Amino acid sequence: GGLFRVVGTRSRDAGLPVVYFDAAGVVRGASVAEYQRGSFGVFEGLFFEGPGPHPHAAEWVFDFGRWTLMGHFNPAVAREMVSQVQDCFPETIHRVFFINYPASLKVAWKVVSPLVSKRTALKMHWVESGKVAGAMRELVVDVDALPWELRGEEGGGE
């Protein structure tokens, strides 16, 4: 549940956890505090709580498949996301994969990317439509943990 969930680990890169984020979970009127609760909860659970050893970083998958500009865009939350990736927790971000994104989001990235550090910009990966299932199958060891639409299977979930 929640905005973020761990959906598996990578076979390479020392078994880094893969965290899935459903962008449609952030509604236009959501507060930054709601977003922070979800993201900080994942950060704390992965990197600090419980017996070690803890991973040094994670792979992040941001899914915009059900996201719409009018229903979900929240400038305050967007600023907080960029701040977390670039300023607060850059060492915990191995890579970020954007999937099922609208063309407008990639255009917006081209506008703001010059304002983002080069180190952060190099971590961003845009997976083209039609290549999502293959990329996710390569990224995640336990494909069954993925939402069914990202597994690349015929006929959907269950």
C-alpha cells in the first residue's frame, strides 16, 4: 500500500532493492507532508531500520501510467521530489526509471534538467513505451512482485 513499495531486488549491483512509485497516488490537492510520510517511510525502512546490513542505495521506478496533468500534478510535491533526489538523499538513489510517462513530462524534464546537478541528471532513465515490461523484467529479480501490467505477460494479472 501507500505511494511507494519495494517490489524486489536486482540480481546485479549487490542486490539493490527496487522501489516502485505510482505517480497517480499523488493527487493535485495532496500535501507535501503526505508525500514525505510515504517517501521517508521507505527511506527509513530500507536504509536504517531493522538488522543490517542495509543497502547503500536503491533503484527507483516512477510509474506515470495512470497519472494525468490535471488530476495529479502538484508543483509543491514535484519540488519536494527533486529536492529529495538532488539535495537530501542523493547517495541512496542508484538510478530512477520513468515509465509510462506522458510526452509532456519528458518535455518538462528537458526544461528543468539544466537546473539539476549533472550527477543527478545522469541517474534519470526514460523507458520508452513498448520497452517497459522488458526493462522491468531485467531490473527486478522477482518479477511476480511487480504490478501485473509491468510483467510483460499476456492476459493481465492474477
